[in-house]
Amino acid sequence: MITSKTSFLALIGNPVSHSLSPIMQNAAIKYLGLDLIYIAIPCKNEDLEIVVDSLKKMNCKGLNITIPFKQRVFHCCNEISPVAKKVKAINTLKLKDNKDWIGTNTDIDGFIYPLKNLNLMKKSSIVLGSGGAARSVIQGLINLKLSKITIISRNKNSLNALITNFENDIKIEGLLNTDIKIDSLIQETDLIVNTTPVGMNKTINDDDLPFGQSFWDTINSNTIVYDLIYSPSPTPFLKFCDKKGCMTIDGIQMLIAQGAKSLSFWTNGLEIPFEVMNDAIKKYL
Ligand code: NAP
């Protein structure tokens, strides 16, 4: 029950109305019997600083940060975890001593969650896209000790920025999607991760694959294919790869695992009921 003592957690982004975080977080909060609620707060671009600063003074215990604020929120924090500094993105804030925000990033743990029982050590991988989520994915692949990462993107600038960020940590190369080496790389790779939004919320056009269907002519059935998109499930890309015999993973487990990690951070290490969050979310997908 919400009382005058209930404190709150919130998601800040623009837009936030599509987010499943309130559903899964409130299901876990209820299960754990915590005196908390989780709400989504839409925030205009020009209001980020004033909103995040004001929430410190309002019994708000923690925040999730989503598009487009994961970088901009850095200067609202007094302390930033090494992992958030490394990937240059913050998705979780926690109030320290009732006055200062500490920023961290739980997307990396979220990404790793469905991969942690597959032995990917020394395997090769391809990451599609070079935006914000690709940073957490690359750090996750480094943590899992893969041998090599190839990023394929249409955007030369963000591709180069990613290489600069991670080139000291792993063997990594960036290719534009027109590069002729790509066919043989796709044939040989162990893991492909899609971080582009291609296929998101599409139910009609099953041909909507990253970089087009013919791009995937050489994919083979031993490759694991992971699409960060969780709606629709499966995406057209995962449907296509499933037909080719590949093991496929969608973005739902990542979504839940990053949220569970944030809730654990806010509650000083409580064990979070993953299945409760999963059941809650499945009703809304
Ligand atoms: P982002 O920062 O906008 O990056 C998207 C990347 O995809 C950019 O490199 C972009 O290239 C590229 N791209 C966009 N449209 C493309 C197209 N038609 N063909 C080829 N490349 C294209 O977005 P993000 O934050 O990384 O998120 C990416 C996706 O991951 C979204 O669908 C998001 O929902 C999903 N995601 C899921 C989770 C989860 O928990 N499951 C977590 C984070 C993100 P340009 O720079 O040239 O536009």
C-alpha cells in the first residue's frame, strides 16, 4: 500500500511512455514487500538537469536513465562508477547520504546475463551498429573474454569513436557495411549481436533485416545470434536466423537483468526475483 512514508524510484527519458520498466520493477517491489513505487517521468531535453537535481530533494531513492540522456546525465552525478566511465554511459543513479547522485551502468551485466552459461571465451563476434547500446555490448564481450570483435556500421564517425574507446582492451576492428570482407566474416563468426533498431516494432515486413536480407547469405547454423530488440519477439532478424538453424536470443532477458541489477543496487544488494519480473513483462509484450 502507498502511504505517506512510501518513497519512489523513477525512469527519466524522452519518450518513456513505451517503457516496460515500471511494470517489471513494481512487480519485483511488490514481491519483496518494499515500501517503494517505480514511476516513469517524461523529461524534455532542456529540463534534464533541473529534473534530476530536484528529485534529490523529493524522497526519490534512485533513477534509471534512458534515451537520450545516458551521456548528458554525467554532470548531474557526484560520483561515477569505473564501468560507466569506461563505456561513457550511465543508466542508473542512486542517492548517497540523502544528497548526492552516484551514477553507474547495469546494461553490461544485463547484456551478459543470457550469455553467461555459453562458453564464449576466445570466440569471435560481430556487433551490428555503433550507437549507445553497442558500447555496453562491447564491454560485455570484453568481460566474457572473447578473442575478437568486428563492429559493422553505416556511421564512420561513431565507428571510429568506438574503436578508440576499446582498442586497448581487445582485438577490435570497425568495418563500414559496404566492406567486401564482410561475407567471409559472417560465415566464420561465432556470435552476432544486433544493436541497430532495425526490425523494432515491425510485425508486417518480415524482410526487415539489418543491412538487408542479402547481407546474410553466408550465415551458418553454428553462429549464435543475439538481437537487443525485445518487441516484436522474435524480430524478423531472429526469425530469419532461426530458419537458418542458428541459436537465437532476444532482448527480453537483457532488459530484465539490467533492471534487476539496478533494483539490487538501490536496495543495497537485495536478491531480485528475475522470474517475477519476467512474468509481469510477458503479459505486456
Ligand atoms: P542508438 O544510439 O540510436 O544507436 C543505433 C545504431 O544503429 C547506430 O549506429 C545507428 O547508425 C544504427 N542504425 C540505425 N538505423 C539503422 C539502419 N536502418 N540500418 C543500419 N544501422 C542503423 O540506439 P541504442 O541506444 O544503441 O539502441 C539500439 C537498439 O538497442 C534499440 O532498438 C534499443 O531498443 C535496443 N536496446 C535494448 C536494450 C535491452 O535491454 N534489451 C537495451 C539498450 C538498447 P546511425 O548513427 O547512422 O543512425
